[in-house]
Amino acid sequence: MKNITLKIDDQTYRKARLLAAERGTSVSAMVREILVRVAAGEEDREARRIQALEELFREADARASARPTPLVPLTREEIYAERLR
């Protein structure tokens, strides 16, 4: 386990100590719990994002129709032709 040092104002620290005492824990334990939850939330969010992208790709693949000829990318001139009109 790693030790870290935090700098917070006196009023916030006093409030945190009172809250920790009410909960029967320490300020360090409360901070550790908060950091664990935040880190887990980031991992969960990333996992949900990846799952959503995979579902999107599966849906796109399911809707895609087979083309007899491959798509040909537009040329630079074709892309900008509308802007020049």
C-alpha cells in the first residue's frame, strides 16, 4: 500500500474528521474508499464504452449489404467541389 500526502484547508479537515468519527472510521479510510470508487467507476465507464462500440459495430455489420463492387473513396476535388459552388 502506498502513502500519499494531501493538502486541504483546516475547515474541510475538521469536517472530514467529524464525519469519519460519526461513521466510526478514519479520514484516511474515507479518502481510500472514495478513490477506490472513483477508480472503479472509470474502469466501469470504459468497459461500458467498449461494449457499446462493439454493439454498434455488430449492428452496422448486420445492416451492411454485400456490394458487388467495393466503394471507391472520393477524390479531394470531389470532396471540395460542393464548397466551390
